[in-house]
Amino acid sequence: MLKGIWRVVGILSIATSILSMVMLLSRGVDIDWTIPAQLAMDYYNSLKHAVFGPLEPTIDSALAAIGERLGLELRLQPHWSDIVLLMGLYVAALARTAWTTGQNGRGLFLLGWGGLITILAGTAAGTVTFSDATSSMLMASFPLAGYVLLSLGDAVWLQAFHGEQENNWLRGILGWAELDIRRATVGGLTLLLGTQADRLPRSSIVTEPGLALLGILIVALALSLVWRGWQERHGRIWEDWGIQSGWPAFLENRNTKVGLLMLTTMLGTILFIALNAGLKLAGL
């Protein structure tokens, strides 16, 4: 029964993440939606408004107060909820992976800490108005910062309960988070270079090269996570958690699971857009 519920939740999460990604990318790619695709997008927007709509006035008021102190005009843009949903599903995938491997405390910690980071980073990213490549990269920098903070929080937990206690704590935390910090550094440098994307030739389809670059970065991160999961398929930590090393450990690895989820989301996004194009050619 519980496995069936988890399966349904997983399917709904993937469908939601695909529509969130489609909605986000559609802000940088000119797409003429067919009636079936538009119905799916309208249904998604209705659900999103039902969940996030009641929160927007409170968040807007808080942003207005903060902006007044900083001398800035801060307002939520329509894409804020799409970013919060994508980050939230990523955090939920990490927490679920920890829970299913018997790390219940870690799963609850990731859910709480990650939820806080998701709201803060997603809201900050949602105040950025898309106008050029620089604004797109600025928007992406907030989820990237959230990724780093989430990884550091997880590293603190791992060091506290699975690290060598005699080692220097700071060194131990940085050891657990080293790979994530490296990924974030590469991502940050890529975003910095991405601010120059407006210099690239524009086409009638890709109206915002900077935003299109974000999709490529997500795929690169997903492949990196899956590769890391393959590299970590052997090790003492799996025996401590009661998981057989090798292929079972690869499949249970959080990097593998999250990476495959991200790849599934991107593949679903591509298929959704391709299906829309096919229906368009069919005259629907």
C-alpha cells in the first residue's frame, strides 16, 4: 500500500516538474501551444495558483518592506512559483532517498532545511525580471546558492552522525560537501560567462539565449550526479546503511536517484514540446 502511494506521488512529482520546466523555458523560447498542450498548462497554472496564490500577498508585503529598506523595488514575478516547485521537488527527492535508506533523521532534516532554503532562494529568484542574459543568470544564481547551502547543511548532518569525530569538524564538513562545492563553482563560472549570451546570434525560436543555457546546465548537473553515483557504488558507508555495494548501491545512491529524476524531467520537457510541435503539424 505504502509503495503504491509512493509510486503515485513519484509520478505526480515528475509530471509537475516537467510542467514547471516547460513553463519556465517557455519564457525564453517562443512556442505556439496547441489546444491540448494549452489545456495541460492551464490546469497546471490553476493548481499552482491554488497552492501559491494565498501566499503571494504576504510575500509581496515582506518584499516591499525589504525593498524599502534597501532602496529597491522588489516584486514577485510569475516565474517564482515555478522555481520554488522545481527546487522543492529536488529537496523532496533528496529527503525521500534518505528516508528509504533508513536515514529517517537525515530525511526530516533535509525536508526542513531544504524547505527553508527553497522558499528563500525561490523567492529571491522570483524577484528578477527577465530582460536579458544577465538577468537570466542572476535569476539562476539564487537556486545555485540554495544548492550550496543545502549541501553544506547536509554535510553538517553527515559529519555529525557519520564522520570521523576525531577529525577537524570544518575539514570534515568541507570533505562531505567538496564535490557539490566544485559543481557550484563550475556552475557559477558558467553563469558568469552566460551573461554574455546576448552576444550570440538570436533566432526566431530562442528569444532568450541565457535562459536556454540554464536547461543545458541542468542536464550537465544531472549527468554529473549519475556519474558520481556510479563512482560511489563501492564503500564502507553502504555497509553501515545495510545496502549491498555495487549495482544496488548505485541505484540507491542519492546522486543517482536525483540525477535520473532530473534527466527524466528534461526528457519529459523535450517530449512535451516535441508532442506539441507534432500536434501543431497535425493541425490541432
